[in-house]
Amino acid sequence: MQEIKTVIDDTGSIFLPAEYRKFFDLKPGDGIVIKLDREEIRIVPLKKNIRRAQGLVRKYIPASRKLVDELIKERRRESKNE
């Protein structure tokens, strides 16, 4: 994908070309993460960050273990004790 030049408008918004939005399957309202990386600004789709985090967790948690189910059970136990 080629590098593009864009500008920041009066509201602080930037234009993200359709080619980029299509490549990352970004739709209006989708989340993105903007971060500083040394002296650069990086824009990463939130979906990609979530997948990356899930991959890191999967290294330590077997696929057969359902963390969401465990969390729900724990919350239900806690609410009964309140």
C-alpha cells in the first residue's frame, strides 16, 4: 500500500483513504487506536489490537478453557454474597 499525504482539518480530523478503510474493513463508528511510537503516530484498528491481545492470552490459556464463562460464574457468586 502506498504512502499518502493528508492534512488535519479545523476540527482535528484527518482523511483516511477508502483504500485503507477497505483493506482494514473499517466502517463508520469502528474503533481505532492512535498511539505514539517514538516520533511517529500509529493508527491501528481496534479489532486488530483485540485479536493481538487474544493471541497473547491464548499462549497461556488452553482453547478448551472459557475465561468469559469463568468470569460470569465468579460475578454471580460475588453478587449472591452481597
